[in-house]
Amino acid sequence: MVTMNLFGARITPSLVLGVTIAMIAIGVMAAAVPEALGDRAAAFAVGNAVIRLVWALPWFTKRRLVGVPWWRPVLYSVVPAVLWLVSIWIAPPWQYLLWAFAVAIEIVLLSFMGGQRAWLRDALDVDHLVERVGLLVVIVFGESILTVITELDGHWTIVSGLIAVIGFAGVSMLAGIYFGYATPAVERGLRRLQVQGSVSGLRDAVMYLPFLLVAGVTLFASGLGTAVAEAGHELPTGAAVCLSAGISLFFVASAAESVRFGAPWRRVMVWGPAGILLPWVVVPLAVQVTAEVVVVASAAIVGLVFALTVVNARRVRRLAGET
């Protein structure tokens, strides 16, 4: 997303070829994920290596315009790609440590962007970033609903249907919070960060924090799917943790983004602690009641935070009108 944002304004044959190869590499990674820690580890590693080599090319060819020394794309992309490829011949668990080291190199370099800050500040297209992050979140919410429907198809009972409906309501409220309140704030916040020249803030808002939000929605959907399958029975601890962690991560990301955009802590405190801490009551509850009760409790927590978000937004608009 960021590479296309910076270098994709003009469509060229080389760009089309690069994007095509990148799509294939990401497809290989996605297909390998279910067995990425097993039989498909090599395919997962190759996909990671290829995508890094593809996005290194524009940084090499445009390095004089960008003001990036030649060694930076080598260290950021080529070295991790080599590590991913070498890991194919390394036995677990050392293989996974090599993967972690490869990713750590990128994270460290992103934390110290050096002389290209001015160029990044001016070159980033905020509208494109908001659109792409939003589309990614749309896809994840859609996949969440699909997960619930798939499990309902395989467990066609009244109780499973009830869980599916309540789970759908929970996902819908999370989506309402994101698209109704977070997205407009994200757009305003990104523009503010760009005006301030805060490239690190832009990085956090479009690369790091959306990962937490997407992970949260994915975990929540996973827990809901298991709950539909376990209707009438005790929910497995792993699924309960997924429900709790999913909701909590979603609001951790939301709170962190709000603070990163400059929102006062007192506004975040209206809904942040409830969204981050309350979901964890689901884990001990799950050993006492059946799956459907756990889902009802989870949806109720999301509903409470949704209401607090609405109240907070109205209060902010009222204060803005008074000033």
C-alpha cells in the first residue's frame, strides 16, 4: 500500500509487472498460512522473500529523488528476503527465530527513517491511505461474517442460529464504531500529522496500529465461529480468549490511534478502559456458562462501548459548537 502510494501515480509496464508478481507472492503466502508452521513453511518463506524484493526495486531506482542511501533498501528489503530464503533450510524452532529477526530489521528501520522524512511528508497521499486501510478493514469485517455463516451452515440448529445473530450484531457494532466514528477521525488525524510533518505518526497510523485492529477483528470472528459450532456446550478456553482479546485489541488500536492523532486523554478515557479491560471478564465466565451466554456477554460489552463512543462523539461536537 505504501509503496504504491509513493511510486504508483504513473502506471507503467514495469509497475504492472511488479504488482502482478507481488499479488502472486501474497497469494502464495495466504495459501501457505494454514500450514505455515508445518509443511508449507517453505512456500510461506518464498512468498515473503519475493514480495520484499519486488518492493525494493522502486526504492533503488528512485533513491536519488527520495534521498535514500543505497544501503537502506538493501538492509530493509534484500537482507530480510535472503533471511526468509535461508530459513527454508533451517529446522524449527530456529526457522521461526530467523523469521522474527527478518521482520525486526524492517521494524527497526521504520523507526529511524532519517533523511527521507521531508520527501515522505510531501509525497504521501492521505486520501489513498485512508481509502486503502478502510478497504482492508471492510474485507476483514466481511470475512468475519462469512466465518459465522460457514459455521452456522455446518451446525444448523436454533441455538447456533441465535449465536450467529448475536455475533453478527457484535461485528456490526464494531464496524459501526470504525466506519461511523473512527474513519472520519483517522482522515482528520492523518491530515493533521502531515501538516505537522510527523512522518512517524503517519507510519504508526497506517502500518502498525491497523495491524492490531485487523488482528482484533479476526480473533473476535474466530471466537464467534467456534461459539456457533459449540452451541449448547461450554466454550473452549481458546475461543473465549479470542473473543476477549479480539474486542480488547480493537479498542487498544482505536485508543492508540486517537492519542496518536492528538486527542486528549480525557476523551479516550470515556470509552477506552471499558473497551480494553471489560472484555476479559468473558474468559472466567466461559467456564461457568454455555457458549451462547458468553457471546451475549461479549456483544453486550461491545454495545456498551458503542454507546459510550456515541456519547463521547456528541459531547465533542457540542463542545466544538460552543467554541
